Amino acid sequence: QINDEGLRAVDRKDFNAAYAGFQKAIDLDNTFPQAHFNLALLHEMQKDIPKALREYLAYLALDPQAKDRTAVRQKIRDLSAQAGGDPEQVFPREVRDLLLEGNAWVKEQNYARAAFSYLKALETSPGLALLWRNLSAVFEGLELYQSAAEALVRYLAASWEGEAELEPSRQHLMELQVKLRN
């Protein structure tokens, strides 16, 4: 209902009211994918690429089987390319800092601290596939194979990469599932 108020505001070209409506819908139910999608469209219309990307990623994370997922993944690729692939443009600063912090902990083989950094970043950007992939790797380093497999499943669901690029991750998931059975 509140999401519908945002849509009506878009029709009136009252973008401030639309933003307020979509944001209120998310505040009431952060798991409502359509509100994230609508907010992503609004941010994209306003040329705020980082916020649009964050909301598109949240949409796919909340509805990985969305009928329009192929088109949304393409939109994410296109927007990322517009941002030049620069992490500062694509990711919110807090998420980027936590991602880099986690990567630094991985280099030191401190997987527990890396996992903490990635999990903290996922609180802000649950749809960011890269975080799920990295989290899967550190869980595997900690020999938490079930958690590694679950994170890898989330990565596959959230990723906007093409089928060929995802195949090695699918193969790795099957290897993890074999480990879990043994």
C-alpha cells in the first residue's frame, strides 16, 4: 500500500514523495523486494548510480527467482560499467571499507576477522554477490563447509555474471556438497 503511494508519486513526477513512499515501505518491511526495485529505478532516474546498484542488488537478493532477473542483472552490469567499475562509485563507502578490510584479513589468513568484516558489510548490502563469494571462501578456510556452501548459494543467486562465468562456482558448490556428505 505504501509502495503504491510511491508509484502514484512517480506518476505525478513528485520524486521526493516517491522516495519517501518507497523508503517508508522498506522501513516497514525490508524484505519486500518490489520496494527495493522501485527505489532502484528512482535512483537510476536521478543518476545516483551507487544507490541504484545497491537497491537492484537488494532486490535480486530478496527475490533471486524474479521473472525479470536477467534484465535486472544486465542493468547492474550496465550501471557498473557507467561507474567505470570503480568500487568507490559502485559500493557505498562503508561497504567498500569493510570489503577491503576483509580482504586484508584474508591476506593475513585471519579468516574469522575477515568473516566478521564481510558479514558486517552484508548488513548494509545483502545483495552484493562479491561479499557472498568472499564469505564463502573464508568459511571454507575456517572449515565451516555448510556455511561456505550456503554463502556460495547466495552468491550464485545474487550474481549478475553470465552463466559461463558462474560455472566454476557451481562446480565448487558441488565439491562442497560432497565434502558435507563425507
